[in-house]
Amino acid sequence: YLNRQDAMESNVRSYPRKLPLAIAKANGIWVTDVEGNQYLDCLAGAGTLALGHNHPAVFEALRDVLDSGLPLHTLDITTPVKDAFTEALLGFFPENFVLQFCGPTGADGTEAAIKLAKTYTGRDNVIAFSGGYHGMTHGSLAMTGNLSAKEKVGNLMPGVQFLPYPHEYRCPLGLGGEAGVDALTYYFENFIEDVESGVVKPAAVILEAIQGEGGVVPAPAKWLQKIREVTAKHDIVLILDEVQAGFARSGKMFAFEHAGIVPDVVVMSKAVGGGLPLCVLAINKKFDAWAPAGHTGTFRGNQLAMAAGLKVLEEIRDKNLEENARVQGEFLRSEVQKLQAEFGCIGHVRGRGLMNGIEIVDERKPADHMGSYPADSELAAAIQTACFNNKLLLERGGRGGTVVRILCPITITHEECVEVVARFKQSVIDALQ
Ligand code: PMP
């Protein structure tokens, strides 16, 4: 299978390089390859499969749609399935919010959100953050912090300005603490608009409340609150990208809820479609500035994705999956933190709920003035490979891929968490040999 793929697919393909398996079937957190090997899947469709693979409730909902004679695709014309999904999803937002179906990827959503902010404000520029990830299309890539992805692509969307994102283990200025909040205030008070020096006020600020691809970095509540305050004060549209952190993964329905803030626009994809392609914006009506048909797109009417998404919402509510993500996530982190005493290469363990990262460092080198050791890309890659050999699928993130990410389904059980930690520990031992 793998050799065949080498010949048939573009060199650009990504995951098969690090996870060389051909998948035959899957169930919950388990994936079985064509040779019958079983893996624990802590990548879960890059965070898409909140309920794990092939959840019975999702399957039943999909079968119901297929049996009902409903069209699979309706552009943005409504159906009973769409109505039920819209009502359920809106229930997670304040009353003054409306939904916009975009389609169907996360990048489509971040692009649409920026276009809306530009339309509403009549301004052009955007503030994004170091380490942020918003997609790989021209506009979304322009707002993504990863430099290597951009270096060979000219003429991305202009007018994107990056500010530093707080990072409790890496940021030398301690931007997550009081100093960071002060720095942010200072910036917005003094540099947000300066006609003489040509600095123009941005249309939007876009960010993740927990950076995912950037290495699992949760933003401190105070810092997010300050961003909410200054964007409101300056009439700048605040866009929260919840494509990865949303849908209970962080232990709350949306990661921004940990800071008690309400954004102007929320971008949802991945889990919103229960494993099928879907992207939805939630917009404070005040900012719903589109003219009729001001933003179209063919694939906004995927009925199967909406039926699956409705099941995800119902399971989150009925099975209290926010709580499960909190409890299992705390257990996972505390177990991996215990390993730090034994393995100096586990530099930092962080995350919220079931969005967790383990930063791999070289503790034989000198620590910086924050007491943090230099990141170790090679060892992180070796650990990922060892995990694969121990039948644990996971991905890395952060600059140089130095953060091992555990992004399991939010339905994970205690026993499965124990198994994940055991396999991870064995993989660290193997990688260090
Ligand atoms: N935003 C965030 C926070 C993401 O994690 C991703 C995907 N990893 C995207 C946007 C882009 O989504 P897509 O790959 O569906 O375009």
C-alpha cells in the first residue's frame, strides 16, 4: 500500500511520512491497519473526531439521513436537518448571534471571518499572533505564524501584523503575566493608529485561545480579557479561531470561555461536522455586514455533516463530555508530569482538557534565564517514531516540531488514558536508547 501511494500521490502529502500505515477500519480511539495491527489514535483526524472514529450515534444519524430521501447537498437552502442543527448550535451562543455556513474547511472560515471584518469596518489590516495557525490558503496562510510554510510563496494577503503570543515556558518577556497585559495595553494605546507614521487601525484581531499547531499554548485569561477590552474600545472585530480547540476539547465548549470573554466572530470547523467537512461562523449580529449573497460558496449544504454535527452537540450535552475532557485531561497531564522526574527531556507539559502538548528539550544543554532548556527537534521526532512503533498515533507541533501533541477523542476513558501514558513512556525510553 505504502509503495503504491509513493507512486500515485504528490510529494506534498504529509502524515504518511511520519505515520506510515494504511488504515482498514477504526472504532472509537482505535484504528486498525490493513495488516490487523491496532493503534491508539491520539491524532483523531487532527482534532476532528471529537467522539472518536465511527461513533454509533453518528452512524445512526447518517443512516437516518440516507434513508429519509433528503438530498445530500442543498447549497444553503434549508432542510429539517439543517434547521435542527442550526438551532442546537446557536444554543451555545448568546442570543444576539447568527450562524453563517461557509465551506467547508477551517481555512475557508478564517478567510470568511477576515473578509467580514473588512466589510464591516471598511479597514484592511489584521493583527495575528506568533505561533498562530489559521490555514494554508493565501489569506489564512498570511495570518499563520509558521514562517517556513510561507517562505516560498510571495504576495500573500498584505496588511497582517504579528504580535507575540504569551508562552509560559518560552516567552522571555513573560508576556502572559502582568507585564504582558501591560505591553498589550501600551501597544493598543500607542501604536494602533498613528496617522503621522502611517500606522493604520486594523479591521480585526484573529487568534486561537489555545494555539494548537503552534505547540499547544493556552493563552492566559487576563491577556485574553485585555484583548477583548481593547478590541471593543477601538471597534476592532475580535475573531476567535476555535477550529481545533472548540467543541469541548478544552474542557469547555469553546476555549475562549475559560477567560469569560465573548468574541465578535467564532470560526468552527473540524468537530463541527462530526468527521464530515463543514465550517460554520457564529457572528454577533452587529457585525453581520454582508450584503445578500456577499459571501457564497458551493459546499455549504452538506446534510450528512450537519446530521453528524448535531449528534456531536447532543453527545457533548448528554454525556457531559466537557467534564470528561477536563477530568481525563488533568489525569493525562499529571501522569506525564510525573514522568518529568525520570526523563529530563520532558521539558514542559501543558494544555487544557484534552488538548495537550509535551515539549521535548535537551536538558544536557544550559537552561535559559527562565529555567527552560533548548527544544530538541530530533528527539521529539524520534519519540513520535517510537510512539508509532508502540502503536500510538500522534502528531507534533510548535517551532521545529518539538511539542508532542496528544489530541485524542474527548470520549476517551480512564483506562485508555492509562494505556496512552504507558505507551508514551515506553516510547520515550525507546527513543533515548
Ligand atoms: N485554524 C486552526 C486553529 C486549525 O488548527 C486549523 C487546522 N489545523 C485550521 C484553522 C485550518 O483548517 P483546515 O485544515 O480545515 O483548512
